[in-house]
Amino acid sequence: MRAVIWLPVAAVTLIHLIALVTGADALADWTQVLLMPALAVVLLVLPRSDRGPAWPWALGALAGSWVGDSLPKVMPEDLQFIAMVGGFAVAQALWIAAFTRTPRHRPPLAWVLLLVVVAIALLAVTVPSAGALAPAVVIYGLLLLAVAYLAAGHGLVGGLGGALFVASDGLIALGAFRPELVDWPHRGLVVMATYVAAQALFVAVILRARPSRVAALTT
């Protein structure tokens, strides 16, 4: 995997995080919209044979995430959260499809149990405060758990990506429904840093599953 193809997303991410820290809201908004396209470059600049068998699903997942990042910015305030969750739910479903189309192993039982405990805890804390959105929160939580479980079947890279994804989405859910629990400075910085890192690790999983690499590891 050539390191240079990661430079666009690394540069956009760095600018975005600096904008969040310095309070440059306009710059933060624009760079957030560019994050997933910059990550998609990692997939698209490679020859098809180097992208892995699940790259179209991964590209779709990045597109869904881009919708979740971008659509709320042009929606009325009362629809922004729904627009974000809708885009990310599509992304979760597509990551599930991607991870089931690549060779994987069964994740450690202890890790699976930890994921289940964290998911139950997040739902227990957020669902009672979600009101009419409670069913959507439960469905999204189950999708998130499935993504983290399947990602963990791809070793340390996938497991770490799943953990960071749970952390990022968990902070978003707590911020939406139980803000008093995450009322600390630069929470948005942590959300975005873990979010981009998780997506990048997921893309790395897809690239590691390309046929030539899998064949080399199994011979």
C-alpha cells in the first residue's frame, strides 16, 4: 500500500482538526465535507486488482458517510440529526456488506462480550431520552454493533477501527440525548478524530483483503 495515496485525507483531517481546536467554524464545516472524498481517493487511485473484492461496498459506505457529514448542513435544524443518522445508517449497512465479502476470522469472545456490554450500556443511557427517535436509535445501535463485530474479524486493524467507530458514534449519541454526560471541552475534536481514524482503518482492511495479498499470506 503506497503511503502517498493517504496524503490527501491526512492533510484534510489535520486542517479540519486544527479548525475545530481554533474555533474556525467555516473552515471546519468545509473540511468536514471533504474528509470522505479524500479517503475515497485512497481506493480510487489504485488499480482495481489492488482494491480488494469489497471495494465498491466500501466506496458506497464512504459515500453514505459523506451524506451524513454534508446533508445536515443544508437541512433545517430540526431535521439535521435525522439527516446525519440516515446517512450514517446507510454507511453502516454498506460496511457490513463489505466486511462479509472479505476473508475474516472469528473475533475473540472477550472482545465480542465487551462490544455487547458497551452497546447495551449506550442504549440503556440514550434510548430513554430519545423520545420518538428511540426505535431509530436502537436500530442504529444494532448496526453499529454488527459493524464493530465484523470488523474485529479482520484482526487488530479492523478491531481498532470498530472500537474507534463505536467511540465516535457513542459520543455523538450521548451528546444528542445525554449531553450532561459528555460536557467537556473539545468533545467534537475527539468525535471527528476517532471517526476519521475508524474509516481509514476500515479502508485499510478492504485493501489488505486484495487477492494478491491474501494469496501471499495463505501460501
